[in-house]
Amino acid sequence: MKKLIFIISVAFSALTINAQSIQEQIKKARAKGDKGEYYGAISDYTEVIDQILSNSFNLATAYNNRGLYKSKLGDYNGAVSDYDYAILANSNTIAFFSSTEGVSGKINYVYYASRANAYMSLEKYDRAISDFTKALELNPKDLVNYYGRSVARYMMGDKNGACQDAKKAKELGLLDATQLIEKFCN
């Protein structure tokens, strides 16, 4: 139930963050449309959409950043919860506005990487592997996530997978991966 309430609030939270400004912009756009100034109305509604998206993405960033500080304090379960909400806020914002022409968005891979690192600290390696994998699907050139997934795979007993990821991290330019290759690939 808590997550359902959160989903609904994410979809509409940006509407209340700067409601007066948004309402004024909507009235302005509507007035232009009523006068036949359709291009002006479209431009004003685009600004409204941009404001709403900006506020929703800021919510995801705030959850992610709070999670980072919880991790620094050793509150990894609290951090995972915040990363869950960051991913949810980011995903729902994109889904909510995906049908709007001219509006595009990407799920931020950093939220998955952050949660993967918290899972590593909690020794939940299977979940870390899943999140590192998702982060890599979203950004396949992130060498640090190959490194992290390499360690998680090794901890789960997947020496071959650990070796492959360590080699990929090195191939992408992570010099520290050499130590993992020596340990995981021999």
C-alpha cells in the first residue's frame, strides 16, 4: 500500500511543487489556444511539461542522494529503500510522460548501481548482480559496474563470470581490474 501511495504521489507531486506557476502557465497557454495562437499554446504547454518532468526527476535524484549518505553511515537497508524509491520515481515519471510527443527520458543507471553497491555491503550478492546487470543494460560502457559485478559473481562462486567481467572492466580502461583478473582468471 505504501508503494501504491508513492506511485500516485510521484505522478502528481510535481503538479503541486510549483502549482501556482504551473497553473499560471496553463491559463496562459489556454488563453493563447482560445485566441487561435496554437503554436504559442503548444510552446507554453511544453514548458509546463518540462517543469513537471524536472521536478519528478529531482525527486528521484533526492532519493538517490539520500541513499548515498545513508550508505556512508552504514544504513544499507535504509539506502536500498531510498534507491528503490529513486528507481520508482524515475521509472514512473518516464512511463507517465512517455506518450507525450517531444518528451523523452531514460532510466538513470546510477540508481541501479547505487543499490547494487548497497546490496554488496549487505552481502546480498545475487541482488547486487541483478542491479549491476540492469545498470550495464542501461549503460554498457560503465567499467565500474563490470568491476562490481565481477566481485559479486566471485562471491557467489561464479569464477568464470567474475573473470569475464574483470576482463571487460580492464578492456574498458579500469587498471584496477588487473588484480581481479589475476585472482579470478587463474
